[in-house]
Amino acid sequence: MISLESDYTTGAHPEVLKRLMETNGEPLSGYGTDPYCLRAADKIRRAVGREDAEVEFLVGGTQANAVVISAMLADYEGVIAAETGHISSHEAGAIEYTGHEVLTLPQTEGRILPETLRRYLDDFYADANHEHMTFPGMVYLSHPTEYGTLYTKADLQAISEICRSRGIPLFLDGARLGYGLMSRSTDLTLQDIASFCDVFYIGGTKVGALCGEAVVFMNGCRPRHFMTSVKRRGALLAKGRLLGVQFDALFTDDLYFRISRHVIDMAERMKEIFRGEGIPLYIDSPTNQQFIILENRRMQRLGEKVRFSFWEKYDDEHTVIRLAAGWSTTEEDLEELREALRASAVPDRGGQNGQ
């Protein structure tokens, strides 16, 4: 059985695991005060090109989103997100549980367009009743988005300018940021993201770590007593070393970017296989998540040999599924995928292969 259902189904990259084993016996202080956390934070500051960046390590993406958003918002504020955004659709109401509304906007291939955001904010403040409404206190973006798509540098700059004109922070969810940065289609760098965003995180869980996200606060946006806020929300890891050692390894010798480049290469190869087999793409994703449309019977047969994720119903006879490359994906895996796709072809009424 080939597992392509997500990019976190295998453990840590061997170089990360090696460092965890090498440091396992060292007695270290807790809660992120150990030398590895401090050194990893220094490496991340150098990578983003800003010595004033403040770095905090959290154990996972949902915790990072919920803690950062709730700690930065006033009690009367909500967070703007695309209707398909992770906090809108796949976090089980974690943001609402903290007492903050998710204010959803229409999306285009998973992205919020600058003009959509500008129109929403203009309309909100033009409404004479806006004092009775949830105030937009933050903009949340995912890069890559839930559909594996990317913001351009021009779009991110425009959104940043809109946020700053309204005095609200821009927060970028970078759970799969490495794949966005290494995509063959991107014009954004890590330094650009640090310039345009007030807070973002560099995902480790989906990019070669066992777990962990590095939250980066820019422009003095780190809330006061942030560690206390993390602890109050049940997200403070006593053995913070687990995160520090991993990010120290990921940001040594460009490992984070080497992992991401390999995964992008595998995803592009996967896309070639789909096209070669005549399988339609639901969306032309430039990152590691690939979405295809399969006839339901063929999907069921493919599921006997390949693990994938259901994404959404396409119509009564077809389904959109997601296949994701990860750090452990190999060329051999993809050849097995090709053979499984060929074997799953189901003859339709006219005797042709169903797709």
C-alpha cells in the first residue's frame, strides 16, 4: 500500500531524527529556554533576514493558529479568512472556541484577492451599524493554500498594504511554507514574507519534523507575556527541546529547503504521471498537494493500493481526491502509483477506460 494521503504520515527526516537521538541524553532546561531553541531562533532570524524577528516554537499548526489569533485579537475582534481557509474549514471550530469569530471571504483557488479584502473592509466601516458587529482584527492567509496554490509577491504586498492602512496585522499560516518557497512557480522569498507579514509560521510537522511550528513575530507584534498566553491555552511544551533540536537541524545546511525541493520534484513527477494517464487535474497546484478527478468506481479500486485523501464530491459519478508528496516519497513510490492508476481503470459502458 502506497501512502500519499498527506505529508505527515511518516516520522521525522533521518537528519532530524539523528539529532534527536544524539541530544536525547542531555539534561536541558524546559519550556523553550534550552540552547537548541535559542540557536534555532537565531538561525531562523538569519534566514528571514531580520535580527529583530521574535521566534517562538509551538507543537502544531492548530495550536499555532489558535494561540496566535486569540492572543493578538481584542475580545470584540474576529479574524478574516478565505471560506476554504484552514481555520474556516478544517480546525473543528478551534478559533471560535477561543471566543473569536472567523469572518469568511470568497476565495479564488483558495486565495483571498486584494480587491475582495479591500471591498470587505470598506463596506464594513461604511456600515452605520458596524459598532454592533464583529470587528475585523486580523487577516489570516495560508501559503500554500488548502488547494496548494500560492500568493504572488504583488498580491501579498497589496494585502499587506491594505492591512497596514487599517491597522490590523497580517498572519500567514506556513504549515507547508517550505513547499511554497521551493515551488517552481513562486516569486516569493522567505525575506519577502517577513517583510509583508506581521506574524507567520514556518511549518515543521509537514516538512520533515516529527512535530513543531516556528512562529515568527515581526515589527514588535509579539503579544506581551506570550509564553503565559501559550500556557493558558494548554499549548506549552515542557520539553521544548523537542522543537528546538528539530528546527536547529532543519535550519542547518539548508535541510529545510533541501527537503522541500525534493518534495516539489516528486509532486511535479506525480503531475506528469496523471497527465500521462489522461487523468484530469481538479486544480493545477504548483506545490506538493495534487488534486485529481476520478470516476467513483475507479477511485474505489485505486484505494485498494494507494492511500489518498477524499477532498470533495465533484458530481454524482466523480470525486476529487488529494495525493500529497512528502519527505519520504520516492521515485519507486511514484512508479507504483502509475501502475496502480493503470490497474484501477474501469471500463465504461462504451468499453473505454473511465476517468
